[in-house]
Amino acid sequence: MPFLAADIGGTHARVALMHASNNEARKVETLAYRVFTCAEFPALSDLLQVFIDAEVKAPVKRCVLACAGQIMGDDVVNDNLAWPIHLPQLRTALGLEDVAVLNDFEALAYALDGSLAEGGRHLCGPDKAPSGPTLVIGPGTGLGAAAHIPGADGGFVLTTEAGQMDFAPNSVRERAVLAHLAPNGGYVPFEHIVSGPGLLTVYETLCALHDDEPTLVTPEAVTKAAVARGDARAVEAMEIFCAALGSFTGNLAMTFMATGGVYLAGGFLSSIFDLLKRSDFEERFLHGRSARAVLSHVPVWVTEHGRHGVQGAAQWYLRHALPGSSMHDAARGTGT
């Protein structure tokens, strides 16, 4: 039977009607797909209802959600979501029998078995990856990451909240930015630097440090100005963003010994690929001394986010959470 699969981020929600494929190589097939802006809806149930009314011809009773954040009982916890997600309310509002939930980057990591690993643009390192753990990382409204560990039956995925790790400055300018953000010390996560809102924060901080009045008010405006090299503070903010992303990615590659490679996911990174290629990303990714010898063998690609989240979520659902499967009772967030 068809089921809903939704990839819910802080800005956009990607929703699809899926079913298991008769073609084993494809695993799942997409029957309908739409992208929505989360802020245009008062609740997730309203957003999904619009999709159901437009695309679903027969009653659908099962749904899998890939959500930014972590699942805590019946709730999804994340400051970047447009609204709280309470699973019993969602089941009642849409008349669903089963709702399964996983982290959005966990879903992307499951997509590494197929579509996500195809068509990426090579950023640095060797152009082919040996076997081993693989990472998927993406700065958007927040900063997400997950690791795919190879093994029997497709291996398994480790979800993370790596974006919440403490930001560690690497340059004098980054130290000045950190001091401005936390003048009395304290916790500043990587996500506050390496994300769309983080890029805007860095730009505004650099303006303050130079006694300039900021003229750009969105991450998109900062990105556009940096690409056009039309604003010195935007260019500097992008340089810091790319360098810090390199450090963050290298840290995780060392943590998981990601010899299978790293995929940087998201349309934002694709739009700045040339800037990323010319930036200090690679140098900061490689770190130094003995770490450099290890990380120089880790390939890094940039890939679009696209439909990969809903496809990975659907694959996870069929494998782990579909009622009747051996792992359904252990799947997190499923309805009963």
C-alpha cells in the first residue's frame, strides 16, 4: 500500500507518496512529490493535508517523517522547526494508523545506498572512495550530520547532533567573532557559524567589528553578495563559513574514520561550489600532522539535497518500521 514520506526541515518540507518497488534495485518508487515552505502553514498536519488533498486518490494510513531534531517520546525536539511536532495530534488530525519518525540526516544517510551517492561534484581528496564509514553533512537552517557504517544487510546509520558541538576558532579573525558572540565566554555551537542563519550572524558580527552598518538582512543576500564579490563583509563572512565548515567536516571525518568519503548535502552548498573550491575548506579539513595523512585519503563531494531525504526515509521505513516487519516494535516514534 502507498504511504507518505516527508522530509521536514527548518525552512522546507519535501513530501512524497511512495510505495515499495517491484524493481529490487530501486527499492521504493515515488508516486507524487511536492516541496512546501514550512512557514506558510500553521502546523505540520495542515501542510500534509494540502498534499493529501492534491495528490492522494485513496486513503493513506501510514507515514514516515524525517525531521530535523531528535525524537523524545511523542515529540520532535528542535529549535529550528517552524512549529512543534506532536505525534498523537498528527495521527488524529490526518486519521493515520502509523507514524514513524527518524532524524532528517539519518534519512539522508540511508539514501547513500542509492541516489545520494550518485551525481555529486568532487570537492577535494581522491575521486574514488575505498570502503568504510561514510558521512553526510549539511548546513541549512541548522547543521546536521549522520554516519553510515557498512555491514551486513546494508549496514546501519548513526544519527548525531554534531552541529551542537562547541565552535573552536582557528584564526585571529574567528577568535574576534567568537569573542563578540560570547563576550563573557560560554557556549557557542558550530551551528551558530556554519548554517544559513550562522552566515548572516557572522556577516553582522564582522560589520560590528568594523563599525559598519549592515545592509544585508538575509542569508541569501549575503550569499549573493559574496558570490558577486560586491560586499567586503559578505566576502569575509563566506570565507569564515567555508573554513569553519572544513574544520567541522574534518573533525567528524576523524571521529568516524570516514574512509568511505563525505557528502556535503544541500542546494545552498551547490550554489557556492566555486567559492567553496577556492576557499580554505580543504586546508582546514585536512588539519595537520598525523591527521593530515589520514584525511588526505578521504574524498569529499557536494551533492543536492533534493528528494534524497524522502527516499532515504522510505527505505528506512520499509526496512525497520513498517508494521509486520521484524524491527517494527523497536522503531522509534511509531504509532500503535
